[in-house]
Amino acid sequence: MEISLPTFDFLVVAPEIVVLITALLVMVVDMVIGREQKGRLAWVALVGVLAAGALSYYLWDGSDPALHDMLAADGYALFLNLAILVAAALAILFSLEYTGRVGLAQGEYYTLLLLSTAGMMLMAAAINLMTIFLALEILSISLYVLVGLNRAERRSAEAALKYFVLGAFASGFLLYGMALIYGQAGTTSLAGIRAAVQAGGEPSALLLVGLGLMIAGFGFKVALVPFQMWTPDVYQGAPTSVTAFMSVGAKVAGFAALGRVALYAFGDLQGDWRWVLAVLSALTMTVGNLAALRQANLKRMLAYSSIAHAGYALAGLAAGNAQGTSGLLFYLFAYAFMNAGAFAIIIAAGRFEGATGGGETLDDFAGLAARKPGLAVAMALFMLSLAGVPPLAGFLAKLYVFGAAVRGGLIWLAVFGVVNSVISAYYYLRVVVSMYMREGRPAAVPAPVCAGLQVGVALAAVAIVLLGLWPGPIVDLARVAALALLGG
Amino acid sequence: MLLDYVWLIPLFPLAGVLINAFLGRWLPRRLVAAIASLAIVASFAMAAVLFFQMLGLPAEAEGGGAGRQRIVPIFSWIVSGDFVVEANILLDPLSIVMALVVTGVSALIHIYSAGYMAGEEYHNRYFTWLNLFVFMMLILVLGDSFLTMYVGWEGVGLCSYLLIGYWFERESAANAAKKAFLVNRVGDFGLALGIMLIFATFGSVAFGQVLPAAASIPAGTATAIALLLFLGAAGKSAQIPLHVWLPDAMEGPTPVSALIHAATMVTAGVYMVARTHALFEVSLSALNWVMWIGALTAFLAATVALVQKDIKRVLAYSTISQLGYMFLALGAGAYAAAIFHLATHAFFKGLLFLGAGSVMHALSGELDIFKMGELRKKLPWTFRTFLIGVLALSGVPFFSGFFSKEAILSGAFEGGAIVPWLLGLVTAGLTAFYAFRVLFVAFYGKSRLDKKVERHVHESPWVMIVPMALLAVLAFAGGYIGLPRVLGIGSAVEEFLAPVFADSTLVHTAGEATLEWLLIGLSVVAVAAGILAAWWIYVRNWGLAGRLTQSARRLYDLAFAGYHADRAYMEAIVQPLRMLGEGLAGAVEQRSIDRAVNGVGELVGLAGEGLRRLQTGLVRNYALAMFLGVVAILAYFVLRGVLSW
Amino acid sequence: MPADYLPILFFAVVAVVLSAIAVLMPALFGPKRPTSVKLAPYESGKLPIGPARRRFSIQYYLYAVLFILFDVEIVFLFPWAVVFRDLAPRWLGLAEAAVFVLILLLGLAYVWKKGGLEWE
């Protein structure tokens, strides 16, 4: 008997492989270099991420499924790769000085960051329940450790434990859902599941229950209500640079897989799942925004805000049409810049407080405009963009998803979204008001802001302005990516 | 073609913004003011040139020509499949009139600000924001799609917010800014929904594609769209019940009140309704809403203005009332009259605010008119210009306000809206009363000034007087572009704007000459009665006012408090929302954490394993929530399956 | 179709029954000769009673985890070795396993270098 091995199409997964090799490289380099040289690891990681980004873009025109229908490098995966790599690159830039200040083990930090990035990218490319689950675990386990990496901080360890326990719980749901689906469809390939869904006239109960469980599993990753309760504790407890990364990357990855499963594998059962997603979306944005209203700690506020944004983005998915899908993709891309950027300012503000844990409250931001005008302008841009003020990226992103919801017949959801945006303006603007209109105390530690962080913040700020004024190219990419998924 | 260079109009203010934002800190203060003012003057000059160019074109589109309408492409903002938004400029009589008014009044107020704000600390920031405001306002009136208009709409809102809160050290200013922003967001929310609905209905957001197709959509949809748009207009233009932010907005510097909260931004709603009148006309009920809200606002705000003591609050309520007039005109289909009044109001109300600013400048910030008196002699130039403003506002014949108010009232009457017309007529009398009340109390009689203040009274510098004088000229002469039809000469502004409103289906037959004269006579009588009453109470029988107030205490208090609109909002909306927010934060935050913390205390006492218990306790709660979520989702799927069978 | 839901009911029943059996069987049939040591729950050789916040050596768990890791490696390599002759092309099979082992070796080197194999 002869067993023919799958042809290993390296090119299809080249970006993921590059990131993985870089992760191993960082680990090896970390072993051989001296303590005072650890700062250079960041640059190794950054080069790897940028190379992966370039490869993703180079691969753009798409290719066939690779590795026995396990992974695909279609437009959908590649577009999301870009968003994930943006988050990773920004996170690395934001970590340059922060890791040293907080005392994180840099070798492990960057290795795990890259591994987690690879997991996210694999999740976007996965077209099989097996690979989806493996990718999810790669990204999750790395994140669990990253969240708890700040061993000097008790909150960090607490956050890691909570995240881990609940994450395992959610993985259980996900896995059970997959098992049920496999039981009915007889295959773990999404294409096979799609065929099984199309074959049966009546939707099979096993498939639907399986889908429901999977929605819960992904809902945990992207923080949908009621699977969101870990978010504030974890985001607040984790090292801020990790929060910046995971608040974007994990959400992108979760939406990537949820989108593939719902829109592609279960595309024909849209009538069954869209109401679940629509209600979850409305709930998520409302709970996130209302809870964010009274937060004085910015990390916690942004955690609730990120819950609300998961709700907005989900509206695009619930719309169930091509416009909604491309809207979701554009949303995630824009969100990567504005949310990571906002956390970066918190990292920078912490620098002036000397000890760790400072620079997180609204009071710490009072009068920032006078002390650090550049940072204040950037933060104002991020806040306004998150609030959805035109002509910034966040406005267009909301316009796309809500517009898609209206088109998809979910007018009430769009109304919910707009009302929620109005509410959210309050707490975003509070930050702006605090920076510009309140007297602040002078910085405890008058220190310059790290150059790498400045570059990252500037890039993110420019990106959200550009995306708002000239979104054409990215919107076109998102459309191609959506069509790659929906076929058409 | 010179008209293709219309983009220069907004470009100048934008250049001013960039220069002052990035270099302002290192430039001398006078240079900052000069750059900002010059940018607007240049922009005005450009608008004026284009205006005269346009006059040279045929009014009607004929022989393939576009007439006086022109779409100047700037760049493609969003191109995404079937969703295309071009950031183009729409140049037509309506937008050029708006551009002229905006840049003209802005230019004068910028120059005035150079004097008024000379001593302020954040000088460059003020001028940056002021320039940014003009830029955004120009985007609003020049954009050729709902989305570009929306960008400008939000932009002016943001600038207004920043400028109201300019003296943010004062808590009242910071609060007023927040209030203005929030109330405006309510309106913006309507506008945003309206635009979405427009896109869903027409598949486009460009004026050129939506408005001509308006007649073909069902009346129900049109009503929904029009009312949503009007919600936006009511927010921005401070119409009942969204008017509450404007009186508080007076916390901003007075030139800001003059420019943003009297002359330009607050008229954006009027502009929008005029621009989209095609949508409103499909649904007569929407037009009726506009008219009635306008008439009621005009009347109620005027009654509140009667009793205010703060000079800027009188003017603020007066602005609300005058904007009500404009909406009354729009609702009656007298679009040109509304735009005409918008222009004259910009002149005279801008002037009155600048006058009030000049008074404050002289009196070390005093605002209470009952602590003024006899300013006529101390501030001669301020008095003269203020007098012209009052005459124009009151609608005294031969002043600009007279002509534009006449156009509105006769338009309403001929449109068959008798009750709104009557409200407008009464309001005209009230307007004359409160305008002259301010004049008599502040500028006549005996001085009631603080001794300390009195020593420092001084007339404002020329850099403030000259813009006031120029505005005074406009406030007098601006009316002659729109003479009443009955004179037989024809209204220039109406003829100029005619192509924009040519598609209107509301036909106004000019009334008979006798009727027209009768209408004019009636409003002159109302105005004269108002002035006489003010003179009787505040000049002839000083002290009568106090007795009158006593005898109608309750009514007075009611009006003085603006019919308690603020309190109503506070109790009906703000408090419940706050409670909800606190409740939710409580449920999620305090209760779980508090309980956990309290629980720690007990547990430590019991088992000494507090921290561990705390963690597992919370995680268990979280897990429970997740589990319930899963159950709910599965229940939905299962029930759905069972029910469908 | 309600019949569609029968498998779910079946799963649920099986799950409940199996776990019930697992709990009840020993209780019913197991011999009971309790001593104090036997009654104590087994906790990897640690004393199960006492304050939970007591410090304990992480080393033990590190070894356990490493052992499982390399144990699983064998689980993967064993079937590969069995069918190695049938793989086509054979060099690719060798290369892939080599990459797998290489990554694991890197991990081992990392643990070694970081002192994970030292006992105190």
C-alpha cells in the first residue's frame, strides 16, 4: 500500500510559516544573546511581521485550498491577515519601551506574541473545523501566558487565570459544537458541511445546535454578551501592550472563523442564525456602552468599549449580505488602528507616572494636551474615530455595517447601533474633554516618549484619517475578500 | 471657467487652520489673528467674484446649458461597488448665497475677534477653531451630497462644542459645551438615520440623484425621511423641543455666539430643509410639522425673551424665535423668504451680539441689563450700531428685518396658514417689545452701574467698531434685495433663488394689492404697539415693570425659566438615563465586586482563603452567564425547529 | 422534525447514565477498608489538607509537563515509523518528521538553557 503525502504548498501558508519561523528564531536568539541586548528581539519580530505582511499582499490574487482542504489563502484570509499583522506590528512598536519598564521577559514575550499572531492568521485561513480549533488553541494558549506575563503584578496573574479557565470553558462549547456538526455532516471540512447543509431540505437539528455552540465559543473570543464578562478584568489586568494586541487580534481572528462558519458553511441557513446574531449584536453594543459610561479607569473603559465594538461589527455579519461582510472586514481593519492606538496612548501615559499601573485613569489624562500635545491630538483622533465622528475611519466603518444592516432588512438593528453610537460619544468625549479642558498635574516622571511608540501612534493616527478620507483601496480589497468568501 | 475654482472658497480657511494649528504657537499674536481674518476675507472675496460670475450666466437652463448650477468635482471620496460618494461641490444660487453670508459675516467677526480676544491666553487655538468652523460650514453648504453635508454638519457641531467650552476653566462653560453636543447628537441621530433611509430608498446620497427622484417615492417613506431630516434640522437650529442648548451656549466667547449661534451654524437646518424641499413636498404632513414647530418656536421663544435679564440670553431666545420664523416660512413653502430672512438675520443678529460683546468688553463682563443704563452716552458707537440692530430685528419699516419678515408673513398668509401667520404677527409685536426693552433698559435711563465698573467704562477699539459699523450698514440696507412684491419692483433675492425652487409644487398666488398693503399695515401696527409698550414700561414709568411682574408672578417665573424645558429634560431623560447607567454599572461593577469584596471579609474570617474564593466565585459567575447564554441560543434553535415543524 | 432531536436526547441520556454509573459502581461494589491515608484525596503526592496558599515547588509540575510533551511526541512518531516504507515520496515524509523533531529539539534546548531541567 502506498500512502501519498499531501503536496505541501508552501506558498499558500507562507505568511504563517514566516511568522512561526520568526517566533522560533526569537526564541533561539533569546537563548544566545546577553541580557542587555534583549531589546533587539523586538526588531527581529518586527521584521518577521512585516515580511509576512508583504507576503500576504503578494499572494493577493488568491489560490486554491491547500493541505487537504485544511487552509486556504483566499482574499478573505489575506485581508484579515493584514489586519492581524497590523495589530501585531503596532503591538511590537508599543512594546519596545514598555516591556523593559514593566519588566516582562522579552524573549518569551515576543515569541508568544508571534505564536499568537500565527494562530490568528491560521484561524483566518482555516477551512476545516480541525484547523479552526487548532488555530484557536494556538492563539489562546499564547494569549493566556501573555496576559499573565507580568509576574510582579497580581492583577496580571488573576487575569490570566480567569481568561484561561473561562477560555477552556468556551473551548469546550466550541468543540462540542464541532462534534455535533461532524456527527451530522460526516466531515469536518467546511465545504463538506456546506454540502451537507444544502443537501438536507429541512435544517437538521444537530447542525443548528452545533452552530449555536460554535457561536458561543467564538462569542467568547470576540467578547459578545453574555460571553463577555471576562473582558474588563482581563484587559485591565494584562500588560497594556498585550491588551492592545489581543483586543484587536483575538477579535479579528474570532470574527474570521465565525464569518467563515456562518456565512460559508452555514450560508444556506442564514434565516436561522441571523436573528441570533442580530440580537447578540444589539445586546452586546448596549451592554458594552452602558457599562463603559461610568468607568474612570481608561483600560476598563476601553475594555467595555471593545465589547460595544464587537457588537457593531457583528451587525455587519448579521446583515448576512456581501455589503455586510465587506463592512465587517473594513470595520475590523479600521478598528485595529484606532483601538490599538488608544491603548498605546495609555502605555505612553503610564511612562510619566513612573511606577507601573499609573496613567490609566481619567485624571491622569487631565491636561495632557498641555503636557504632550502630540499624544493628545492622537488620542483625540482615536476617541473620535471610536465614537464614529466623520470623516474618520470609525465613522465609515459604522456607516458600512449599519448600512448593510438596513439593506439586510434589519433596520431596527441599525437604529440600535446609531443610538448606541450617540451614547458612546459621551464617554469617548469625556477623555477629550479631560485632556483639553482640565487642569492637569505635571508628569511625575518627565520622560520623553519612546520613539518607536511615537512612530506607531503616528502611523495609526494617519491611518484612521486616511481610511476616513480615502477608503477606496481598502474598501475594494474588503469587497474582493467578501466575495472570496461568499462566492460570486 | 472661473466657477471651477470654487474649491478655493473652503481652501483658504483650511489653510488658515493648518497654519495656525501647527505654527500658531510660535507666531506673534497679532499675526495669528491677521492670518485667520485674511483667510476668511480671501474666501469671501472669492465667493463674491463667483457670485458676480454667476449673475452673468443665464438664470434658466436652456440649450444644454446648466444655467447657474454647476457641479465641480473635487475627488471621489468613497467608491465601493454600488456605493459611490463623490466629494463634489454643488454651486448654485442657493449655495452661493449661503457661502456669501457665511464668509461675509465670518470675515467681519474674525476681525472683531482680533480686538475682543486680544487678551486671551489660548489665542491661536481660538482662531484655529474659528477658521475650522468656517471651513466646516462651507463644506456643509457647498457639498453636493447628503454625506458631505453630514461631514460639515458634524464638523460645525464639533467646533461649536469646542468654542462654547473655550473657557473650560469655568464649569458652566464646560457643561454648556457638553449639553450642546449631546442635544445636537439627538438631532444628528435623526439626520444619520434619514441619510441611511435615503440611501436605502434611492441607492444614492447625491443631491443630484436623490432630489429629482423624490416625487417617485411613496408618501410614507418620504414622510419618514423628511421628519428624520427635520429632527436633525431642529437640533442644529434649536427648534422646540431641542432648543435647550442654545441659551446655555452663550457661555462661549461673544464673537462665537455672534458667528456660530446666531448668524451661521444655527441656520444650517434652514439651509438643509430649503435644499431638500423636494423631499418635504412629497409629504405635506412633514411640511406642516415644519411650519407648526417653527411658528410655535417663534412665539414661545419670544415670550421667554420678554423677561430675561441677561442681555445674551435675550438675544439667544430671540435667535431661537427668529429661526422659528424661518421654519415657518419653509413650512409654508416660502423658501426664498426663509433664505432671505436667514441672510438679514445673520446681519442684524450678528450685529446685536457684537454690540452685546462690546458692552461686556466695556463693563468688565457685565451681562445683566438692569445693572447697566445710560450707556448711550458712554458708548456712543456701540449705541448707534446697536440701535440699528434693534430697529432691524424689530422689523421697523425700511430696515432689513422689516422686509424679510414681511416676506415670511405674507408668504404664510398666502399659503393659507392663517393661524401660524397670526402667531407670527403676534411674535412680531413681542419681538419689537423685547428688542426695545433691552435698548431702553441698557442704554437709556439712569446709570445703575457698579461704581468700580463705572470707572473703567470705555468705548471699544476701532478694530471692533469697524466690523460693527459694516454690519450695521448691512443690517439696514440688506433688506433692499428683497422688496415686497406689491411695490412692483420685484424681489431680487427671490428672483435669484427662483431656479433652485423652480420644482416646487406649492404655488403661491400673489394676493391682491389691497390685501398685501393690509398685511403690511397690520404688522407695522404690531411692531409699533410693541415699541410703545416697551417705551411706556421702561422709559415713561420706570418701576411699572416691577409691579407688573409682581401681579403676574407665576407667569413671569414660568417664562423666565424658559417654561422649565431644562428641568423637564433633566427629569424625563437625564435622570432616568443616569439611573439606568448607574444601575447597570452597579449590577455589573459595584454589586458583583462589592459583594465579592464584602464576601472576602466574611470568607477571610471563616476560612482565611479569601483571595482564592474571590477568584473562583467571580469566575463561576462569569461561567454561569456564559452557560445561560448558550442555553438561550440553543433554546432558540431548538424551539425554532420544533415550532417550524 | 422532532425525530431529529432524538440523537440529542440520546446523547444527553448517555452522558447522564455513564457518569452516574462511574460514580455509583465503585460505591456499590468496591471493597471498603478505609484508612486515614486512603481517605485522603490523591494530590500528586502532596498533602491535600492545609492552607492552599502554601508555597510548593514548581519544578515538579515542570517535569510532568515536559514528560507529557515528549510522550506525545512518541505518539506521533510511532505510527509514522510503522508506515515509513509506504510513504510516497519517502524523502518528504522524512523531511516533515525531521522538521517536527527539530522544533521539539528547539523546545528542549530552550528549557535546558533556561534552567528548566535543574533541580533547584
